[in-house]
Amino acid sequence: MALHGKELSEDLKKRIVALHKDGLSYKKIAKTLKLSCSTVAKTIQKFNRTGSTQNRNRHGRPKMLSACAQHHIQRLSLGNRCMSAASIAAEVEGVGG
């Protein structure tokens, strides 16, 4: 079985869809490719929903600080390595970060 949390390669996803189109069941595809049945099912359902096996773009969490504020925090922490996180945060708030 594949490791939990790893993304499948595009080639493997296309093989799953091709085997499904050939008429194989989820269980047989899973056994053939040594994957879990739920992985096969989710891949095929995603293909049926979107018409593609490619992943959608991920945007991630929006940045909370500006580049200037990040640079200021970096200078503060490198200048005084004993400074606590609370005091750095208080100083950044004072600057307007």
C-alpha cells in the first residue's frame, strides 16, 4: 500500500482511470496497483467531477505581515538573540507591522 499522505503521480492516476474505463472494479484496481480502495475511489470520483486527474492550484494561508515587518523582526531577533517573542511582538506593533 502507498504511504498515507503522499500524492499519487499523474501517471498512476491516469492508470487508475484507464483501468476503470476498461471495466475493472475499485477493489480489483486497488489490488492490481497495491493501493487502498478508498484512494482508487477518490481518484475516480475526482476525475468524474472535474474531467482531469491534475491537482488544483493551492494558495495556502495568506501572509499576515508585510515584507518590511518580516525584515524588521529578523533584524531584531538577530541583533538581540536573548529577546523574547513577546517583546519582539510588542516592538513590531509599535512600528506598525
